[in-house]
Amino acid sequence: MTNSTPTHAPVSSGSFLLGGRSAKGLFTPELFTEEQRMLRQSIRDFLDREIHAHYQLFDSKEGIERGPALLEKMGEMGFLGIGVPEAYGGFEADFRTQLAFGEVAYAAWSFGLTIGVQTSLGIAPLLLYGNKAQKDKYLPGIVSADRKSCYCLTEPTAGSDANSGKTRGVLNEGGTHYILNGQKMWITNSGFADLFFVFAKIADDEKLSCLIVEKDFGGIRLGAEEEKMGIRGSSTRQVFFEDVPVPVENLLGERGKGFKIALNVLNTGRIKMATTVTGTAKRAMGYAARYASERQQFGQTLDQFDAIQAKLSGMAQRIYAMEAIAFRIGGQIDDACAQLIRDGMDPQQAEQKAIASYAMECALAKVHNTEADAWITDESLQVHGGMGYSAETPIETMYRNQRINRIYEGTNEINRMLSIDMLLRKAMKGQLPLLQEATKAHQAIQAGNWLAEGANNERSYLRNARTLALAIMALVGERLLPTLKQEQQLMLALSDVFTELFALESVILRGEQQSKDRPELREALTKLQLVHSRGIIYQSLRTIIPRVAEGSERSQLLDALLQLEGAGMVPVIPTHRTVALAVQEAKGYPFSS
Ligand SMILES: Cc1cc2nc3c(=O)[nH]c(=O)nc-3n(C[C@H](O)[C@H](O)[C@H](O)COP(=O)(O)OP(=O)(O)OC[C@H]3O[C@@H](n4cnc5c(N)ncnc54)[C@H](O)[C@@H]3O)c2cc1C
């Protein structure tokens, strides 16, 4: 396999706020290669047989018991090393292929999480930061599942504030081992793991390091399996380290650089989660569409009712955007990585750097897609009526399972604030001409000549919304920058504006790239995305404006917001009906990949 998709000149992170991006070079599911489609089909067949057919088992601790053997089976079939170099038994696939695979593989009830940790959080530290000896020793075992791995960052007193962990390794007298003591919490796969990537401080260090810890070193004790609301077939325990002797050569990367490793591994986890939930959302939508096509009330099937049609259409609109966002980022990561390799960088470093450079987009995608999935799952349950509340239906399990997605891999609040922080840092360092553009936008609004008209509603809305958002950002930068950390509500709202600008642009570009394939349906989905994004942008900017401006300046900005809101109305009701027809025909999401 692979690296089969051509790469393009990289675009910088955050550049979606500057405009000017064309559909050229955009990666979308429509561009999956034959190889990628075959890979998706083979994992789909495996999971249909092994997991989906008896999903109930994975809603209980029985799923945990089955986990190790199933992982080994996947290892034998080569499914656990998609992004791993061939030299270590993997497929050496590029990042977009890993996402294409993950959308199917990780959307496998609670077993998806078991696979996710083994192939993402439980391998990425080594893959991205390990030295040759460490990789030679451990990678083949993880790829075959002879070794089951887990990622140990969170502690009872260190959750979102992960850097404050107390787990500590102290060098022994001989200088041969770190003696590790501490406690980790909520560790996925820990019940059967034999390899632990542990984030701990060494001696009196203030910063974290990362250690590779084998269970066989001795001194590891596990808590009981947690009783959870959902993902009950996934192992989650506390892990206690009691004088565990860790050889010094098992320090991963540099001492004191563990937090950087933890964060970059979470970047990959976040974008992978954005595709995972796209997969689960498609399943939830499929259940809703099929149920609505069978269940009769008032002498007709539910999907004949206008209200139900709008729900099904809303699901399609969100999934179309989820795909557009996640795969766009996957493509950008590959493009950046390929460029760094062309510039002479070692492939491992290039991958690290490429992923880190899109950390902001990974955070936005995690937030957008997990929240879209939550909405879809909730509405799918609603379409099922009372049956949706019954433990007999799969949507009830999905509803409980999805709730965790907004909590782990960084809560959605933390990810929102992180994205703004990262964007501003980039702008302050001059890596993105955001401040200059923001000042220009503010001047245009003051001059009253900022509204660009265009034949295309969505494009002109996007351009105008970007101008207004940047103008407001100029005021945030000018007036609140030193105290921004205390302005959390503002940061959350700003992050929502940027996320919607990114989502809308991704959907518009996807439609332009695929303009010959089902143009009416794509146009309808783009219009619905406009309505959706516009609503969020309006509410968010209304929250921000009174915080950054007063008097006549505030009135001017609120007027500008009303102008933005009023331009280019969309006939929402018939547009939903158009999309709903396509959903009825497909009995689910109307595009297959
Ligand atoms: C089922 C499950 C599996 C998990 N798997 C793993 C794993 O494999 N490995 C691992 O290391 N961890 C794992 N975790 C831990 C997970 O990553 C953390 O739960 C998550 O990071 C949140 O930390 P916390 O639970 O301590 O919440 P807290 O940090 O206490 O947050 C509580 C609330 O306060 C908010 N908050 C926190 N700080 C701020 C702030 N500065 N400003 C505003 N709001 C704030 C949060 O957004 C949240 O709403 C798992 C958790 C669960 C439940």
C-alpha cells in the first residue's frame, strides 16, 4: 500500500480565515482511491461479522472479555498497522487513508474504542517520537496485538490540567532505572494492556516526560473496571504504579518534553475522533431513516411527515459537513508532510510536525463533529419515539455511547479555548497575517463599504461573515488580549464562529469540486449548511459584540450583523424536502464511500 493519493502544495493552518481557497487540492471522500475503498470494505465486512451483528455483547463487560482475542484477530489480518511503516509489519498508509479506514473501524460500538487506543493513542507516542531501538522492540508487537497498549495521562487531580500530574519517576542509585510511583485514572484498555505509555515527571522536574512501561516490569496494580453510562464493553480502570523499575532507555523522546508528546498524540486522536463520529452518525442516521420508512402513524409512514423529513435532512446536512471537514484536514496533513519530506526532513519528524501544524483545525473538527454526532443520535432516538427509549433498540446504546466523545481527548470547552489560543499565538508570531487582515476588515466596516455582493449566496455570505468576524477579532486583540484567559465565554463564542466559517467553506468547496455529481442535492446541502452556520455565527457574534464595543461603535457592529443576517434568504422548507427525498431513497445518508 499506499500514499496513493497525489499531494498538493500545503496551505497554512488558519488560512481559511483569510479566504481565497479553491477546491483544487481539497481532499474529500469522493476522491477515495480504489485501494482506500477496498480497505474500508474489508474492515466493514470484518466488523459486520464480528461486532455489529451482536452489538449488545459490546454494551456489557462481555465486550471487554472479548477485546483481546478480537484485537489479535485484527492484528493477524493486518488491520492494526495501517499507518505503521512496512518495516514494522504495517501498511505505511498516509494520513488520509488512516482516516478513511478509521471512519469505519472505530465506529464499532465500544470495541471501536479498543481498536482506537491500540492503533492511535496506544501507538502514536512510539510511532512519532520513539527511537529506532524502541520501535524495533515494541512496534511489531503492537501491530500484531501480541502487546496491547494504553495511554496514561489523566490522574485523579489532573484531568484537563494534565500537566499537573503527580506521577513521578526517580533515578535509582545505579542510574539504570527510573523508579515510578503514582496513579492514573480512566485508562482505556488498561484491563488487558501489557504496555503503558505513562506521562510522569522525573525527579523534581516541573514538566512531564513520557515513559514506556511494560507490565512485566512489576509493580503495576489495577483498579476495578469502572461502571460507565456507555461504552461498557471497553475496559476503563485506574492504574497504580508502585515502585515500578523502568529502564532509562525507555524514556520516550526527550526528558521534560512529554507534554508536547501528549498533546501531539491528542491532535491525531482528535482528528481521528472527528472521522469516527462521522461513521457512528451515519449508522444512527441509517437507523432513523429505516425506522421512519417502516413505522406507520395516522395511516402513513413517519418519513412522509414534513417534520420527520426535516430531521432526516438535518442529519444529512451535518454528516456532509462532518466528512468535508475531517477529510479536508487529513489531506492538508499529508500535503504538509510530503512538503517537509521534499525539503529534506526525516519522515517521522515530518509527520510529527505536519500533525502539530494543524492542531487548531484538529481541535475544531473534534468539537464540531462530536456535537453534530450528538445531535444526530439524539434526533435519531426521537424519530424512534418510545422505541428509541427501549434498551431493545440499538439507538438507545448509541445514545449512551456517544456522550463520552465531548469529554475525552480534551473536553469540548478546552478544545474550543485551545483553538483560539493557538490561532492568536500564530497571529502574534507573524505566521499568519491575521492581525493585518483583521485591521483591514475593521476599517472596511467603519467605512460602511464592507458587504460584498455576489451571484452565489453562500460564497458572498462566507466572505462577509469572515470580514465581520475578523473586524470583531481586531477589537478583541486591541482591547482584551492581556486578559483573554479570563474571557472564556468570549473565546467559546469566537471559536464557534471560526468553526462554522471552516465548516461552511469546506462544504462550499466540496460542492464546487463535485459540481457534476448530483448537483441539486449538493446545492441543497450547501444551502442548509449556510442556514445552520449563519444561525450559530449570528448568536455568537451577538454575544461578543457588546463585550468588545460600546456606544456608536457597538451600534455600528450590531447593524452590520443584521445586514449580514438579512442578506440572501434560503427557502429552508422546500430545501429540506429535496434532501429528505434523497435520504428516503437511500434509506440513510445519500452518499456512499
Ligand atoms: C471513559 C473514559 C475513558 C478515558 N480514557 C482515557 C485514556 O485512555 N487515557 C487518559 O489519559 N485519559 C482518559 N480519559 C480521561 C479524559 O481524557 C478526561 O476525563 C478529560 O480530559 C477531562 O478531565 P476530567 O474528567 O478530570 O474533567 P475536569 O478537568 O475536572 O473538567 C470538568 C469540567 O470542567 C471544565 N473545565 C476544566 N478546566 C477548565 C478551564 N480551565 N476552564 C473552563 N472549564 C474547564 C471541563 O470542560 C469540564 O466540563 C478517559 C475518560 C473517560 C471518562
